Amino acid sequence: MNGASREALGNARSSLDALTDTPSVDATKLAGDLAAVTALLDREVSLRRVLTDPSQSGEAKAELAGRLLTGQVDGSAVDLVKGMVRSRWSQSRDLVDTAEELANTADLTAAQQTGKLDNVEDELFRFGRIVTSNAALRSALTDKAATTAAKSSLLRSLLGGRAEQVTERLVVRLVTQPRGRSLEAGLESLSKLAAERRNRMVAEVTSAVPLTDQQKQRLGAALAKIYGREMHLNLDVDPSVLGGIQVRVGDEFINGTVAERLDEVSRRMAG
């Protein structure tokens, strides 16, 4: 993606991360809802053109998306899509591609949350090798004359009980909704998304006052440099820390607060 679409994609990814980092959000349900939105936008060309029309205000497009989707998908998906259509897009197709990526990422996040992401990544790779080496299977899965039900049934007979449910959902969605891509290209894209998700880390940050955008960017960059991975910040405000910040990354805890330094002074005086 180029220009406005690249920025819109980045914003959509950040919004998805914020949603899926919220315990009350079911990432698997969100993935299914976003997949349904993808199918709708892919099918209804005129709709996606209206929702990406630069001559229309972002709020007007968000209101239209809300009216169409409310009651059809959960509120978290509606809010996410409304945020997406408020953005500017270079091409209407980019909106569909982004919705599809977010659906796949939400499923991969669900796998990560349950400790199954490594399995999914490995299964996607191995399934790709099987497809490459088995011409008859590839032909059956890419046959335009075959029905969606027939392809789904074939995949479930191959993967059901042998692969993670997330892997099965991702592959079935790819095969039944290829959207003009080759099977190999689609599997490669899924594998790349899985690798990116595996390399993402989350830092829980507590500060006495809300951090500015510049402070968040500096902190994120510093942590990414330390850990060698992209870092997502979950931010919380707690006046009791008296300034500075507390950062937890996995099992590691970094305390740079004024309160901690006062406690250290007190301990030294007592000793």
C-alpha cells in the first residue's frame, strides 16, 4: 500500500492491537466478524467505494458503516470498521485488504493468547509444503468449479483434529475466499503475519500522569531497542507512583518511579 492507505493501515493495526489487548474482547469472535466484513466489502464494490470516497466526510462514512453493521457483528468490530472508514484510502481495494489482514491477525492473536501461535506458524508452513508437493490437492483446492462447501469439507478432512482450530479457520478462509491470489501467495502472507505476531511484545506501563505522544514514541523505541522486537505499550495511570514510570515486559519489571527512589533512600537511612 502507498500514501494515505499505508497510514490508514498502520492506524487500523494499532486499533486492533488495543482491542485484542483488552481482556473483555474475544479475539476469535472479532476475527470472524472482520472476516464477514471482508466478504461484504469484497462483494459489494459500490459500498466500498462509498466508504472510501474522499469527497465524503469521515464521520458520514463512519455513520453509514455503523448503520449497516450494527446488529450484524459485535460492537468492537463495528467500532473498528468505523475507525477504518474515517481514514483516507488511496484505493478502495486497500480497505478490503486491510479488513482481511485484521481478521487474520485477530485469529493469530487468539492463538498467541492461548500459547498456540508457534504451532499455528509451523502448521501453516507444513501445509504450504504439502500443497506445493501435491499437484492433485492443489488442483482440488483451487478449482474454480468446485463449491465452497466441497473445498471446506476437503480441508476439514485433512486438518480436522490434526491441526489447531485457528490454522483450520485461516486455511479454510484463504481457500474459499482467495480474492485473486494464488494459494501459495496466500499461505506465505499468513506465515508472515504469524511471524510478525510472534515477534511482537507487550509492555505494561504505569505512570503518574498520562504520557505524551512523544514520550510514548520514545519509550516504545527504547524498549524495542532493548528487546529487539516491536513493542506495544499498554498504558495505565496511577498517581501513587509519584512520577516516573513502571514498565513490565513479561516477567521483567523496570521501576523508574519517584516513589521507588524515595523507598530506596528510606531503606538506606534505616540501614
